[in-house]
Amino acid sequence: MIMINPYLKLFFGLLILLLGLGYIYKPDIIERVNKVIKDTLLNDSYVALHRRNWGFLLLLVGATLIYMGASRILAW
């Protein structure tokens, strides 16, 4: 069985917990963050101009993660 680092679980658990509290108590902050992300990172012109750069970066990261996982499972 694959073991996940407990610190990683703790980090993502706290992140999701804070996000949930933000949705309950401060929805205006969540809406502002969503607007900033939509205007900057998910902007259609930005995606159109930088799609190859992001695509190659994601392919590289994905291939590296697959190799790391496979080599650990298959003991290469």
C-alpha cells in the first residue's frame, strides 16, 4: 500500500478547513479571490498566449510524477 506523507495530509486538511470556514464566514473574500484568479490566470488572452508554455510544464511535471511513482512501486 502506498503511504502518503502525514505532513502533506495535514497541510491539505488545514487548507480545505480554512477554505470551508472562508465560505461560511467570509464569502466576500472568497468571491474577491475568485475574481482575481479569473481575471489573471484564467484570462482567455493569457491562456491563448501562454498555452504551450503551461502545457509543456504540466507534461514535464506529470511525466516526472509518473516516473517517481512507478519507480517506487516497481523498485527500479
